Amino acid sequence: LKVINCCVWDPSGEIFELKAELNSDKKEKKKEAVKKVIASMTVGKDVSALFPDVVNCMQTDNLELKKLVYLYLMNYAKSQPDMAIMAVNTFVKDCEDPNPLIRALAVRTMGCIRVDKITEYLCEPLRKCLKDEDPYVRKTAAVCVAKLHDINAQLVEDQGFLDTLKDLISDSNPMVVANAVAALSEIAESHPNSNLLDLNPQTINKLLTALNECTEWGQIFILDCLANYMPRDDRESQSICERVTPRLSHANSAVVLSAVKVLMKFMEMLPKDLDYYGTLLKKLAPPLVTLLSAEPELQYVALRNINLIVQKRPEILKHEMKVFFVKYNDPIYVKLEKLDIMIRLASQANIAQVLAELKEYATEVDVDFVRKAVRAIGRCAIKVEQSAERCVSTLLDLIQTKVNYVVQEAIVVIKDIFRKYPNKYESVIATLCENLDSLDEPEARAAMIWIVGEYAERIDNADELLESFLEGFHDESTQVQLQLLTAIVKLFLKKPTETQELVQQVLSLATQDSDNPDLRDRGYIYWRLLSTDPVAAKEVVLAEKPLISEETDLIEPTLLEELICHIGTLASVYHKPPSAFVEGSRGVQHKRLPARMGAGLGAAPAAMPASLGGAPAVGGGLGDLFDLGGGVGMPTGSYVAPKTAWLLAMKAKGLEISGTFARRGGIIQMDLSLTNKAMSVMTDFAIQFNRNSFGLAPAGPMQVLTPLSPNQTIDVSLPLSMSGPVMKMEPLNNLQVAVKNNIDVFYFSCQYPLSLLFVEDGKMDRQVFLATWKDIPNDNEAQFQIKDIHLNSDVASNKLQGSNIFTIAKRTVEGQDMLYQSVKLTNGIWVLAEMRIQTGNPNYTKTNGFRDCMQKQMYDSTSVVRFSSK
Amino acid sequence: MIHSLFLINNAGDLFLEKHWKSVISRSVCDYFFEAREKAVEPDNVPPVIRTPHHYLINIYREKIFFVSVIQTEVPPLFVIEFLHRVAETFQDYFGECSETTIKDNVVIVYELLEEMLDNGFPLATESNILKELIRPPTILRSMVNTITGSSNVGETLPTGQLSNIPWRRAGVKYTNNEAYFDVVEEIDAILDKSGTTVFAEIQGVIDACVKLSGMPDLTLSFMNPRLLDDVSFHPCVRYKRWESERVISFIPPDGNFQLMSYHISAQNLVAIPIYVKQNISFFETGSSGRLDITVGPKQTMGKTVECLVVTVHMPKVVLSANLSATQGTYNYDPVTKILLWDIGKLNPQKLPNLKGSLSLQSGAPKPEENPSLNIDLKIQQLAISGLKVNRLDMYGEKYKPFKGVKYVTKAGKFQVRT
């Protein structure tokens, strides 16, 4: 076997040589050549030029050669669709081969070739393979349906493949069942409202049977699917739990965690006095502990999930504190998570141990970890009252070490302890004051100032201390400035005679010399209070404060319930609801709505309908709410054009559509107004896009929930994704849309502003910008003037930023402001621009750099859209 | 599901990519490089990295980052487990999992990856099945292949892939039928300054090497199965029988595999085989310090402690160590700041001691952190938990196999604080 050298590669010569070898008559030489081609493909080199020669090697009896050619085809078919057609015949033939391995291989490969023309030919062989006598072929075909759906969802639905796939859930072979479940789950994710995985007791039984016999990966798919089921009563719930429990002893940690999810969820339905409930609780602890002896990456995910589990059911792990003790060589991300869980498990029973550990950690090397450990000591004091004294003395010990960041963290947490237990530990103030000078972090400074102000009457030299801070007032951060203002006012109210001068000084600093509105306002309020009614001022400023709560960082209960339903997923790692994962997948925000299940868990499960997906209305509603939330939360300030008429009633049997496009919080939306100008009610709306330059496609079905009565108008916001098929349009931003209702299908086209495609992370690093700017060839540069804009460079830059055009740098040359800007498009293309602004001259000159001509054209139209819209 | 895989070496070179769906530009790895830079140490790179459009889930093995790209909600543990499987398969095929071996066998690697996932769904991950589909490279075979023109890809449907026992291939034949089991226990422990156990637990595994013909059905039983309350089994083990009878009944895979792993938790009393008396101190002035470590046997159940190694992670300011050891050799690496004392066999009559002075960077303040000691050791013929195999029975085949059980105890993450 010739050793393939992948480091040295001479493109022109080598390809020529390979071409000759591929066309050789000798089988062995051919195979070696294909191997070489694959080798260079693997390391990312472009060998697409050899396409016809490689495809010629496909018709062979040699299985290895065939596989290699298939590998190559999958990689390059997309760039050479016309050539790929040549391969279709062989595929179709292979799908009929007597050897099931070849049948499966052919159907598997065809599904990986993401070329429309090929997918058309795929349907018939796929249909046959789904009903093949050999389970190996059936299970491969099941996955192929998911592939095809990813390429062309409509085709899959029209061909009825989804129904066939559903039938496979009842297949006699467990592997086929598992793959069918996996494929359906994946398809369901992009079809939030479809009732694909319609679970009923019969299917559940099928799944549980298959669970015992399929591979570990299949078990994960099945368990995750089971977790979406809502049992009818506690008896069914218990019987499912009983059949899932053995999975807790599986060697694959993903299986274990998925089983934990099912159990944690179904357990909610069991009455707590049931013996089985207690047994189950006991069974959950050991597997969770075992996960912590696995590799660090697994530990990390496990710990994030355990963090949720201990919040929901602290009793499971309450005796297992020790396994969370941090080891010297744990990676930092594991250390921090363990610490977090230790505090959650801290109780009167184990606090001595925990404190001893935390003190140990506070002397470690890693600064982040040490800080968190010190904070944790404070949290223990607040959580377990009996331990407060010990915690405070531990903190004092740590302050004595004089390690700068330890002291600062300690002071921050001691402030919280003072707030939790007023008038108990003030004796330590003297020690704290000694360290005043070493504090250089705003949070620590603010905490210390708060302490001095709060206990001014006990600190003899409080005025001196505060005065010393006042010297550099303007250099302090806002947090410290605000604290200082309040502290001095408190001091004044407590010792009015000696501190009059000081308070006047700080009030004037805050109100006259500061341009921070918060500081100014607070200053004025104090000033008014003090000058009009000192008694009232005392009542306000020195009012008794509410005690701080025990644990401030608990996850809010409804979110926690939802996250428990998502144990083992990314949502559980980030402790955010799945709806927060907007990017990445179409329609994830609608996913299976476990929030509703969470809500149903505690209350009356019997009232919940058995079918989960049966509430499309709710799905849409929540989706809209979410979108709105995104829009309000992150106002990008992007310009939204007023709606224009896209489809006129006379051309569309009474349906009139006007609309516009907007980008809100990173989501592209198409805002539509549908008006019914006909005499009869319209229903069954649906929308589809033709292929377009940037692959815009609806992220979900259009939600028109009520029928549209005559003369009624309805506004719909349709989130769009960028994952549709791509075809260059003329002009580039042209979009052809088909809207269907119960009457007919109507077509229209509209143009979207290109600024829609500018993504939020389009700010290029300065260095990269400089380097890229230089590399852009002159041909790709365009220059033009923008007239009659009366904005200065900063305002212009801000406005542009609202549309995700980011200013990287600015410089002023001979009275001209030069702005250097970058834009990134959803498909990853960067556009760089230089904008020259003559101060006082309303005409801008803009130079743009592009990588190719298509972008140039595109950028032209962008600029027109952007600036005319101002 | 799993969308793409990138392999990146320690220097940050991306040397292999594989896409199971549409191609994702390798620029997505920029987010990984950013995280990698931030983490400083390669071990500290967070396993899950969020980017605007994708998630990067990575593991770090043998100086290689396996970075997978996912686009939809996928259980991260599923991805991590799969990546481990990939690394293990490379190890299995090429003897080691390194950049060089991967590059040398790039076509096989590509074939394997193609076989392991289909559209992001795991396809064949069992080493038995893979080896039937794609034969591992051997010098002999590659020679034979070049001469006879035969290939290294299987021509038949792998038999295991569809049967109810996918882990075993059919028609296994041996002249010497043998079944060996290794009970390996690792003690994870933290001892504090005074030698008190802060935390100790045992991670045990039973590794098997089974070379038996046909379809043997084995039953392994223990003298004291009660010790095991937290176990994970290889998929071949019949869980029902374990639950009801506390015996391990299984049809074994062919060759080497891990039969089960178990965990004896901190709540049980764990025997600690050695004690460490240590004193490491730094003086306020003079830029120096002292070190004095003695190791002695504690609960060894009458066995000898071997391969004893003490590792000390010194603070950064320690420049050199001038020590003398009564037994074994020591070495201080001023770059990594690791002091390694290789003791060897522990002699209870004459306890090994290491002592002397440490010199610090002049002018540097006294180090704040306490160094931590890591202990490595090995005890043959002993499972420290007391676990004992009672007997191994074979059904379903007529021949009489050779059987054997070995015990060994090692230190896992065994740490002594100072």
C-alpha cells in the first residue's frame, strides 16, 4: 500500500497525473488513484476537476472502490450537479442489487447527494427500500427519509414517506424502530406543529420493547422520544418507569441521562406516599454519581444537569456532597460547576465539611476559582444561619492572607452577610477598614463604602475614610460614585455637625460636575430632601432595609420545570429554555412545548390531553410572543420600510397582500397584511418561496388561525430562515412567493432590502479588516457618491450600526471623516467599506471592497436602499 | 444530529474535516480557536461552545481536539460519547490515536467515519462490526493486498449488525479457548494536611479478554456481590438476572472489552493503603523553603505497594530543589514546576523519605498557594474494596476453556493536600 503524503501537494501536476491513473485499465491502479483523490479531498483540497473521471470508476464490482467513489460523489455532487446526473443510473441499479449491503449503500449515498435533480430519481428506489425484506435496508431507508426531508420537505410529504416512516415504528426489528424514531424526531423539529410522533399506549409499548434490544444510540433516541409522552395515569407512569430503570446501569452516559430525564419527569405523576416513589428516588442517585467519574467533558454536561436536579429534588443527592469535592487536576470548567452544586447541597448537617473544603480552595492557584470559592463561603453564611459565625471567621482568616483578590471578594460577600444578619458581626469592621487601600475593583470598593456609610456611627474616622475616596471621584466607576454619594449622605444624617462640608462637596460633584444622569438625579433628590425636610430624609435614607433572601441564584420554578423536561439537551447545559435557541434550527422555539407539560406536571395531569402536538394554536401564539420579546429586548434600530402592496385583489380573486421585511433581534421576518376583498370567507392559508439568491425560506408555516371574513384584514409575521434552496435571482434581492388559500394559488414577487441579511456579528476585527482590505483586488472595488445627507459621521455611524453595518475605525484627514465599515451577510460574505464624509458637505463618497462581482452588484443595491430610506 | 467533525492538533492546525450533511465552512472553527486561546491550557477548553449558528462540542484526546458541529438540539452527551468512540476506534485500528497515524491512514479514517455515522445518526460503532466492514491496516495485509489485488473492505453484510447480539460476530473459532478477567480498582481520594480522609471512593472495572469459539454463554458470580450497588454494564449483560440473582450472565463479545464498571461511593469506608507525612514550608525571607516527605503503609491487606510515585506541583516561584531521597530518585522540572519522586516498592521496615531545601526566585514574595501532592501506586493481587470473583461458568458450548481472574489496585486521582 502506497503511503499517501498529504503534506506535499502540487496542484497542477498532481491532478494531471491522477487523471491519467483514474483512466488506467488496471483495476488496482484505478483504486489507488481514487484513494489518493479521497485523501486530498479529506484534507480540504479541491479535486472537483476530476469529477467525470472518478464517476467513470463507479460501475464496478469492487465494493471498496464503489464506496470510495460514493464518498467522492457526496462531497462534490453539489458543485457539479450536471455531472452527478451521470451517476443516477448506477444508483438506481444498485438499489435493486441482490446484496442488501449494496442496496443500503446506494440508498444511503443517494440521500446524501444534495442535488435536486437527483432527489427526483430517489423517490422510487426509496419507496422500495422502505419496504425491503432486509431490515438493514429498511433502517437505512428510514434515515434517508430524514435526509430527503432536509433537502425537499414538500417532496417527502407529497410522496407519503412520512406515513411509511410512521408505520416503521411498529416494525419487527428494533433497530428499524429506533432509526424511524430518530428520523421522525429530526423531521418533527423543523415541523413544530405536525403530529408526527403521535404517541399512544400501543406505540409506547412498541418503543419500550425495542428499547431493550436496540443499540445504545437507538436507546437514546427512543428514551428522548418517550420523554415527550404524557401517561394517562400514575399506573401507566409507574409501569413505564419500571421498564426504563434498567437503562440507568448502561455504560453509555447519554443513555443514562436520557433515562434520568424520563424518570424525573414521570415521577412527578406518582403519589409521594407510594413505596415505589421512594425506591425510584434511591435508584437515581448512584448513576448520577457514576457520571462524575467519567471523562471531564462528560462530567461537565452531567454537572450542569445535576445542578437542575438538585434544585428540583434536593433529596436525591443530599448525602452525596463528597463526590462534588474539587480535585486538584479537574479542568476549571468542572471545578466551577462542582462548587456551584456544593453550595446548593450545603445544609446544617454538612456545613463544617463544606466550609473546610471552601477554605482549602481559597488558597488554590486559579484566580477565577478562588474568587468563586470565597463568594461561596459568603453564600453558605447566608444560606445556613448556624454557620454564619464560622463563615465570617473563615473570611477574616482569608482577609489576613492579604492576597489582593481574596480580600476584595471577601469584602463583597461580608457586605451581604451584614445585610442578612444586621447588628451581629459589625465587630469585624475594624479589620475590614485596614484593607481599604488595597481595594482596586469597583465592586469591592462599592461594598466597602456601603459598609462605612451604613455603620458610620461606629467608625470613628468614617468621614476621613470617605473623604479619601472623594479625591478621585471622577475616576471612579458609576457603581462606586453612587455608593459614595449615598454613604456620605448617610454619614451626614448620623453625624451632621462635622460633615456638612463633606456632604456639600459630594452633592456638588454629583450634580454639577457629573454628566451621568443617574448620579445627577440621585444627587438632586438627596439635596432637595436634605434642604426641605431633614427628618423625612432620615426616614428615607436610613430606612430599615429588607433582609436579602437566602438564595438569589435559584432558577425560576417554571423555567426549572421546563428544563427538567429537557434534561440532557443543550438547553439543560445553558440553563435556558429551548425557545432561547433561536439560531441554529428552524422553528426550535416551538419545540414540543414542554413548558405546558411542566405546568401540567404539578397540577392535574389527567386534564392534559394525551397527544402533545395537538395544540398548534398555542405553539403559534407562544412563537409570536417570543418574537415580540426578541424585538422588544434587543431593539436593533433597523429601519423597516412601510408595507407596500405586493398582490392586488383584482389579480388574486379578492385576496390583497401588502407587506414588508424586518430584522428583529437577529430574526428575519416577513410582515404581511392579508385583506379579504372577496365576498366569501378565506381559509387554509399557506406560503412558499421560490428558490432565491440567499436561500430565504419560511421558518415555519404561516399562522393564520381564524378564517378571514370578507373585508377583514389580518397581520401576520412570518419568521424566515436562511436554509432554503439557493438560486441566483435577477435582481439579486428578488423573491418569488406563492400564497395559497382555499380558493387558489397566487404568485407574486417582491424585493427585500439587502440590509435584512446583515448579521449582528458582522463586526470585523480591526487587524483582520486591515489585512482583508489590502487583499481586495481593484476590480472588486466600487465607488459612488451619496447625496444630500445631513448627518455627521457619528450619527451616520450609529444609524448604520442599527442595520448591522459596523464602524471598525474612524479617522479624520484634512477635515474629512473617514469611516471604515464592515458588513457580514447571512451566507458569510463580508463587505468592507470606506466612507468619506466632508464635514458640512451633504455628499458622501463611499468605496467598497468586495470579493467578486456578484457582491458588487449586491452592494450597490444595498446602499441605495439604506440611504434612500433615511 | 452531528453535522460535521474537525480534527485540530495542539498547534491549532485543522488537519481533517468530515461532513455528514451539507458542508460547513471551516471558518466555524474560529469560535473554537477563540475559546482555545482563552482557556490557555488545552484541558480547560469548555466542551460546549455556542456560536451564532452552530454549537461546537469538543473533546481533547491524545493532543487532538475532536470538534463536532451541530445545528439542532442534540443531547450533548450523545455527541461526546460518540466522539470518544471515534477516538477509541482510531486507537483500536492504528494502535495509537495521533495526528501522524490519522494522516497516514487518512482514507481508512474517512471510510470509518462514513461507516460510523449516516446523516449524523450513528450507524456502526461496535469495533466488531467495523472490523468486518473495514479491515484494520496491518503490514502483512497491505503486502498481501498489493500482491493479490484484494481489498480491505468487507464484501458481505456484517452479520452482527442485525442480530440481537450485535456485539458478537458469528463463526468465531479458536484452538485455545480462554477467558481472562482483570478486576482493576482505582482509589480516588483527597487527604488533608493531617492525613485524614476528606473523601475517598473506588472506581472499579472488570476488563475481559475472552477468546472462545462459537456462541458461549457465560455466568460470572461474586463472593460478595453486595458490595456492588452502583454498576454499569456492557450491553451484553442481562440486567434482569443481575437484579434478581446478582450474577453476571452474558454472551461475550469476541476479544477485549470492558464487562462492567462499578463505583463504591464515599459513604462506604474505603481503605487507604498508604499514609503520607509531609511538611513543605517557605520562609518569609531568604527566598527558600523546606520539604520533608515520608510515605508509609497503612491498610495494605498484607500486600506490597509497588510503583509508588509522588508528584508535587510546586508554586511558580520555586526555581530548584536540593533534596536527598533515602529511596528512589527524584527530579524537579523547573519549567513545569513539577517535582517527581519515583520511589518504587514500599518497604515497611525502612520508610522512604525525601527531604531538603527549595530555592525560590530571589525577591519574590512567599507563595500564597499550598502545593498539592499526587500519589501513584499499584498493589497486585488485591481489589481494595474486597471484591472477589466466585466462579465462572460456561453454557452453550462443549469445550473446556482456560479461565483466570487477576486483581490489581491502583491510585486514581489520589491527592494529598499540604
